[in-house]
Amino acid sequence: MDEGIAECSACKSKIEEGVVYQSAVKEVESVLCEKCYLKSPSTFVPSIYYRIATVKSYLEKEFPVFSLSDFYETTDEYLSLLFTLKYKLFLPPSCVEKPISPSLSEFKEESKRFSRTNDLSLINLINSYLIDENKGIEKLSLKSDFNLPFARKAILSQFPEDALKRRTKVLIKFNKIILRVLQCIDFEGKPVTANDFYRLYAKVKDYLAVKTKDQIFKKVVTNMSKVKGRTMCVLDWDRIKSFSSDKRITLYEQMWQQLKGSVRQFFKPQKKDKLPFRLKFKGKEIADAKAMVEKMFAQISAELHSEALPLLVPTENNMKPYGDYREKWVLNSFATEPKDLSMLEFLGALIGLCFIFNYTLTLNLASISWKQIIGDSVNKADLRRKDNYFAQCLKHICDIDKKGFESLVDISFVTKYSDGSVEELKANGKETKVTYENRYEYVQLAGKVYLGESLEQAKAVRTGLLKVVPGFLLKLYSWREVERKVCGDPAFSAQLLQGMTKYIDCSEDDSHIQYFWKALTQLAGEERLLYLRFVSGKSRILEKLAHTISVKQCDNPDEALPEADARYCGSLSNSSCCLKLPRYSSLEKTKEKLVSAITAFSLMDDDDSDTDKCDSAFKA
């Protein structure tokens, strides 16, 4: 073959330029032109291909390949297997040291027991291990008998240790494979087909250890150009606007006015622990510069979550005693003035600053806003986190029978925004009644409109963010990981919550209360966060929380589950919650029932659990 020319294995045509698709599997040595790949992507299986922009780059670069014998016993039936990067159950036993399970079918059955929550708990353990040992994922040997502290994860207590080790090794192998091909994924290009690498990667990136992604992140940030000289920013603390005063100016606006024109130039990595702009504080003594920067970000966070700035508004769950994530805010869809959009763009730059420099800006944004900012797709879980009441109404319309629908539902093809304005969902929507036969269309249109709010504002934030952080770096991470990098770890100690607790019909000295605090102390950090959400509807302890424990009266306490009674009193600083706790007879029983309650609760908030009849209604 001539240099610079490839040959399509399907149509046998010569490919001199343009896109080619190279098989990543050793047993399937094929190169497809784009026309053949798009026409019949499953003809050549396994369907894992590198999408290569030019023939020249294909000829000059050696891409990682792997053998199917790493995953299946050697047979002559490779071409009957469809092997994709879809996560669930794609790794059978021979991918790790044998014997992993008596048979492939038994391994699959064992794998089905692991929920998304279980797998993410294992990923967190793997990531903690890598950080503690200062290792990359590629340094872990599947043959080594390293021990992860599975006992720290009460959610994993239902599994035998050998099953946890097998699953851990599968996840490690998966991380190793993805790490090898990350460099070849076109994160900037638009997905072409459902088999596009980035589209597949987006489905599984939650299952990659943050340490794996950080290896790519650090290489890129290290090579980013340094900027000589830094813009001076003078902040006047004496002029800070109080939340009820219009005569002064917020700290956020002071920064925006002075730095908005130099975001792209100066939000670049400098020396360690050094901001990319110079700060001068008036009206405030500076004894510790780092502490002052932390205080600055804390003040900005307080301003953003208030009426002092028009950029964020509370979610419906925040304003009503209903649903989960009650401390969250979203981008204000009515912030449409040029000044508002400019300040939102500057907010994106601050998010990027914290993302790279490890500063903390506590933004209590709902998942829908984070996903809109980083470009992830939204789903019904995001609708529940924003407005659980509206999500339940749409679900009820889907699930109700015809007789109930005709007697209870009387609506047209319109929807209301948070300010009370009405929008028609289709032409003549006000005159078009929703019937039992067209109800799915209504739910789909209403869901998309509601999930599409604030897109203009999210675009502005993203514009500022991309001036600081390369776009493909954002796509490496899930929205939860971006949130944690920007806002810090929300984990809290049991002792902190214990200091906020009052007791009804019981006391701190009662045995079942002591069992409870010991059990909560033994839970891992993310499990305590699940408890916080279970009992209060919040995912962070922002201010003092009125946490109450009362006795749950029942005939057989050891068989009963604890119950949560969250009551919301109208503001972030004035919230209360109550745990109704049975009088358990032992620490073991207390921990077992507590874990059962918070685990069942967590399964209701799974991003990948869209399996009911009207899933499409929740996908914008």
C-alpha cells in the first residue's frame, strides 16, 4: 500500500484523507472508511474502533490494542461476540486472575447483585488507596493481594469478601483499559453515532477513579503556558453591600469589575499556592494572606446565595418542604441582562480557578445546573432534585389508568415557569386538551421545557469556565467530581452532628442512642452524607442544623427500620429534622438497620434508573 493511504476492509476502497476507523481488537484487523462504519457499524465485531481524524495520523501513531483472549476463553467464535465499552457485565472472569468464579454465568449473576451505589463505593475505596499509596492505577497489579478496607463501607457488608475482591479487580481492569485509550478519544469532536467513543465514555466515567483522570489533568495543567505579571485587584471590605442595602457593592461585583477583561490572560497556573492575580484588601488587616483568600471566597459564596446578586435562585425543593437536596440553588433563568450574563461568565472563570488551583468556592448548585455547565445530559433524577413535586405529577400522569385520568386530570398543553408566566408546549397549546391517549406527548414536552430552563445562563458560565479550563478536561470528570473539586469535600464527622442534636423521650445516655452514634461513626464519609440526606433532605451541613432524635414505638424494634421526619422552616439557616429511632438491642443491629434505610433511600436517586414508561419525558 502506498504511504499515506489506507484500504477499507469492507468496500476495499483506498482512503487517502479524511476519517478512518481502526479496530482496537487484535483478532479483528480491520480499517473502515467512515461511510462503511456509519452504514454498518456492527458488521465487524467486536465494535470497538478508534476514530482517527486523518490517514496520516493513523499511519504515524501506534494505538493500544488488546486481545479478546484477555476476556474470553480462546475459541473460533470471536466474530459472534459483540464487545463494546458499555460498562455493565462486559468483563467476564478471565480478565483477572483465575479462578474468579466457577463459570461465566455465575459471574454474571454475582455481578447483577452489585448496584451502581455499591460499585461507586468500591471506586471510592480504590481511589483512596491510590492516593494513600501515591500510585497511579497502572501501577496496581491484579495478581497482588492488596487489601482494601471493605469493612469501612457498611453498604458493602451484604457481600462476602471474595466477591468484593473479584469486583474490585474487575473495576481496576476496566480503569486500566480506559486509561490506555483516553489519549485517543476525541473529546472535542461531536459524537457521530451511538458507538462513538466519547458518548460511550460519558456513560461510564463515574466508574473511573478520580486518580485515573487526575493523571491526564496534571499533565495538561503542567504544560499550560505561564503568564508573566499579574493584574492587581483591590477589594474594599468597607464597601461590601449588605443583603438589605442597595448603597454599597458586593465583593463579587468588585472582583468582576476589575478582572472581567483579563480572565483569559490571567486565570492561568502560576507558582504553587499563588493566585493568578494580585489582591489588595482595603479596610481589612492581613495577617495571613491564604486565610484572607479563603475568607474572600466564603464571602462571595454568601453573596451568590442571597438576594444581593441576581445570579442564583433557590430550587422548588429548597422553597417547599418536599423532596430531596433542599439546600440547592439553580442558575436564574431571568438573569438575561448583559450585566447579568457578564457576571455569570465571570462566575465560570472563578469555578475554573478553583478547579485548577484547589481553592474552595461553596456553590450549592443543583445537579441540573452542574450538568448544564459542563455539558452533560440531564434526566429525570435532575428534575426530582430540582422540583420533586413536579416530577411526581408528571409520573402520576404517566402511570394513572384511563378512568382515573379522565376523572382527575384537566389540563392543556401549557406549562408554567417559576415566575408564573405560561408557555404553550405546541401550536394552539392553550386550546389543546391533554387526553389519556396524548398524555405521553404532554409529559415529554413539559419535561423538556422544565429541564431546558437556564440554558442561556449555563452557556454564559461555561463560556467563562472554558477560558480557564480546556474543554476536554471537563469532559473527563462527572458533574459530582467537578462539584467536589470546586466546592470541596462535604463529608462531616459524627461528632459535629452530635453537637447539634436534641432528644425527645430519650437521652444521650440511653443504650440505643449510644449504639446509634457508634454506628454513625463507623460509617464511611459518603455513607454519613447519605444519612444526612435521608434525615434532613440536605447534602451538606451548611449552618447549624436542628437535628432531633426521638423514639420510634414498635412491637419488635430489632425488625423495624428508622424513619426520617424532615421539616423545613423556610430558610437555609432555620431547618430542622427528626430521626425516629427504634430501641435496638445491639450496635450490630443498629448499624444493619441504619444502613438498610439509607441504602434504600439512595437507590431512589440513581442517575441511571430511568426505566419507567415516560423516561423520554425527562431527557432534554
